[in-house]
Amino acid sequence: MLKEFKDFTMRGNVLDMAVGIVLGASFGGIVTSLVNDVLMPPIGLMMGRVDFSNLFLNLTSRHFETVAAAKAAGAATLNYGLFLNTVINFVIVAFAVFLLVRQVSRLRPPAPAPAAPALKACVYCCSQIPLAATRCPQCTSQLKAE
């Protein structure tokens, strides 16, 4: 059983998947930093010094300046600013994956043309017979030469 497990884990597909997951997690961290630290501050500045991470709707009667203060007090909030950051993060990741798949598709050789069919239908009984057949093995009808 241990040998089978070792063979399973050493297969190319499993190793490729593991590398992809590790790189994907790292890439996710990079994109999150890009969104939160590089993209959102200038967008917030253009929109009148808005900090998207602190955009929230307070569902209680008390007033809080930041999401962190509301969370610390245990207040119920709808954090739509954090949601916007997450949506932008997703769009960037999806676009990067699209570009990657597009490039990999261009590098792959084109798929071979499908093989010509080896069978045809008998015009009398509709069974499948070889293309070169002159008599149907099912109904024994003489076939016309095509």
C-alpha cells in the first residue's frame, strides 16, 4: 500500500497540481497586496479620499469611525468596502488566469485532424460495416461500389 501511495504521489499530474496550488496561493497574496496597497489608494483618492476598506453600513444605533472599531465593539456591519476590494481582487486573478491559459493554448501544437471514419452504414439494414466491404455481413446484400 505504501508503494502504491508513493507511485500515486510521484505521478506527473499530482506533482503538477501541488505546484499549481502552492503557486496559486502565493499569487493570490500578491494580487491581494496589489489591490489593497497599490490600486485602491489612488482610486479612493480620486473619489474624494475614500478608504474602501472602511466603507461599511452600521446595523446598530451606535456610531463607529472604522470597521475595526465596529468589530471590536461586536457591532453588526455590512462591510461593502471590503467586498469591493475582494471583487476587484477576483477580477484581476481571473484576468491573469485568462491571459495564462491563452498563452499556453498558443504554445501547444494544434490538435491532429480526426481520423477518417473506418465504417459506413449498410444502405439496406443500416448496420455498421467496413468501408471496403462489397457485401454486408449482416443482411448479405450486395453493396454498390462507391
